[in-house]
Amino acid sequence: MSNKLSLTYRLLKKIGLNYSEEEYGQIGPLDVIGHAFKNPYHALLQSMMNWVIFEPVAPRLFRPWLLRRMGCTVGKNVFIGDHVKVDLNHAKLITLEERAHVASGTRLLCHQRNLSHYCQGDDYAKLGYILKPIHLCKGSLVGMESFVMPGVTIGEGAIVGAGSLVTKDIPAWTIATGRPAKVVKEIPKRDNSI
């Protein structure tokens, strides 16, 4: 273990942070601080997501604008409810196509611990992360208080029910709900012959 690693590791452990060697093994204390503030606007922008003063225009104008500043790709006419949380350090991995709706309290997560080689006796905190993008296609909706996990694509026009945990892709024009979310209905085509 190099002096740089041991100093960083000791400092992080001393203040109660248990980061993995894979994450912080080759950097010093100043690098860790820099990582926490990678984008100096993230904390401010996330706090601005719920400013009451902007409420009349917040869901369709202000919050989508803020998400773009955080690094997300956000199309036109996107709706972002209050208290939506995005993966700030990986916001560039989030794409919301035009007319996508993200209801209040939803979390969009682009990272998770890599459990592929996790065994009994291992230290969970020393596991690295898997990073994968999230993609909400045109006209899709994620219901209130849902979690969208890394690597998920929610298809065009798809609806995810409130409180769902989305761990796998949701096909276009379906309704999915549950923990984990499963397709419960296909959305029919409009019959214009009547």
C-alpha cells in the first residue's frame, strides 16, 4: 500500500467513511474532496429543485433546466415532479426524451455495488461499482416514489406505477408496477373505426 493510499484510507476511515480501495485506491485526500465537489453546482442545483417560488413553472421549465445543468440529457416538454433525486455524480448517464414524465419523489440511480464476486466474509464496503445509463423514452411516465435502477430503459409511452422498483427494461406501450416492476398490461392501439 503506497503512502498516498494509506494516508487517504486512514483519513477516510477516521472520519467514518468506508470507501473501497477500488474507488479511492490511487488518489490522495485532496482528490477525494475534489470528487465530492466534481460539479460545484450539484448541491445548489439539487436544493433548487424544490424551491417553492418557482412552483407554477417548476415541473415543466425550471426542473428540466436544472437537470440539464446537472448533466442530464433532457428533451422538450419533460415533466419533473418535486423531490425527484438524480444520481448527481453520474447525471450524464441519464436521458429523458421529449414528453417524459418523472413524478414526485422518484429516484434515478446510475450506480450500484458490483455483487458479482461477493462472498461470505467479504467486506461490502470494499466492493466496486457498476455504472449504467438510464433512458426514459418519449412520452413515458415513472410514477411517484419509484426507483429506477442502473441500466434501465423505459420504452416509449410506457407507464410505471407509483412506488415501483424498476430493475429491468420496460417495453414500449406497457404498464408495469411492483417491486420489482413487472408488466401487468399492454396499452391497446386506438380503434378509430368507431
